[in-house]
Amino acid sequence: MNLWEIFVAFVLGLVEGLTEFAPVSSTGHMIIVDDTLLHSSALFSPHIANTFKVVIQLGSIIAAVIIFKDRFLSLLGLKRLPSDNGNPREKLRLSQVLVGLIPAGILGVLFNDYIDEYLFSVHTVLIGLVAGALLMIAADWFRPAKPKVVSVDQITHKQALIIGLFQCIALWPGFSRSGSTISGGVLLGLNHRSASDFTFIMAVPIMAGASFLSLLKNWQYITIEALPFFVVGFISAFLFAWLAIRFFLRLINRIKLVPFALYRIVLAALIFFWIL
């Protein structure tokens, strides 16, 4: 494994880790960075490059699991947590998470092949970046003046389902899962932190499931020759995802969604004029 391969693996892991849980679209950034700059498919093969992107996503998932480990143990009934808002009668339950997962889970299974074949390109990502940015701006502008929900423990099954419907929009590459679901939550009256917490908790099982299914289909592409490439990318994604989640959760209630939306629009404009 030469230095360029190590650099490519590290940078793609960095991009995955920093953007997976931020409302800027990790898929969009991966496509833009890889297709226009790094060209990982030329190092080994397109199949190995695509499998690599699944493996490094697992690094981000593990980072989220570690940060929210107490919450996941509580959802599984293995640990008792006090309610975030001090009301013992209110507690986020596994059923609410599952309700939020159903819409995107069904549509993802039905349209996965179509999405992979027709929507993974720089041009479709640019559309997703701008459209997602407009949704985020709308969420901040039209949200209730005073949040009705200030803790993830106060989320109802109805709110979880509607947030899950917003997650379906993120099946379009570039839209961003967290951008869509946080926007949906904010429009429903959640504050930005509780919407973010629920988004990240809900993201882990759906990302893990999608990654597991993809690895089952592509296991043969994790070769001995490419293994160091996978390891570097995985570690890089894990470390930067851990840092990004910690930073984002401390920041989101203060800066809201508009700064991320403006970043997305500027990025889309730069990429558009670059590839035009």
C-alpha cells in the first residue's frame, strides 16, 4: 500500500466521519470529493471502492453507538435512565424509534437498486444539496416560536412517524438524512437538540442495516491486498465522526440550521461552476 492510497483512504474516512451526522449530506460529499478529486475506483476497482465506502460508514456508526451507548442500552431495556426533562413518565422507547424507521426502510428496500443506478452522480447531488438547504431554511423560519419538545424523551409516536417520513426525502443523494429529519422535527415543534438526538439514534439501526446488507453482497471485494486501505478509512471515519458528533450536539441549539444551509448552497454553486 503506497502513500497515495493511504492518503485517499484517510481523506475519504475524514469526509465520511465529519459529514455523516451533520446536515450537509455525507453521500454528497463523498461523491463530490471522490469523483472529482481522489478517484478511489482507479486504485483497485469500482466494486472495491464502493465496498470501502460501506465499511468506513460502519466506523461512523460505531462512533454514534459509543456516544449514545447509555441511550441504546435503555431502549433495549438493559439500563434505566432518568428522563432528560426530569419527568419519569416520559421516556423515549424502542417503539418510537421503530416507527420512525418504517417509512424510509420500506422505500429504501423498494427503490434501492434504482437509486444506486440512476441517482448517484455529481449532478443529482447538487440538486439534493440545494433542495435540502431550502428545506432547512424553511424549518428555521417557520418553526414554532417556542419549542413544544425540549427533550428526546418527549417525542410522541406521531411525531416519530412524521420525522420518519421526512427521512424518506434523504433517499435522494445530497439531501442529507440528518438535514431532512432535523428539519422535520423542528417544524413539528422539537428544539434543535432533541431533533438531533432523535435523528442520530434513529440513524444507527437504519445505517447499520443498510451497511450489513451491502457487505453481504460485496464481502468478496474486501481482499487482502485492499485490507490496509479499508482499515485506514475505517479508523479515520470513526475518529472524525466521534469528534463531529460531540461538536455538533454542543453547537446546534445555538446556531440552528441556516448556517449549514448556506454552506450547502455555496458548495453546490462552487461545484456547479467547476464541472460546468
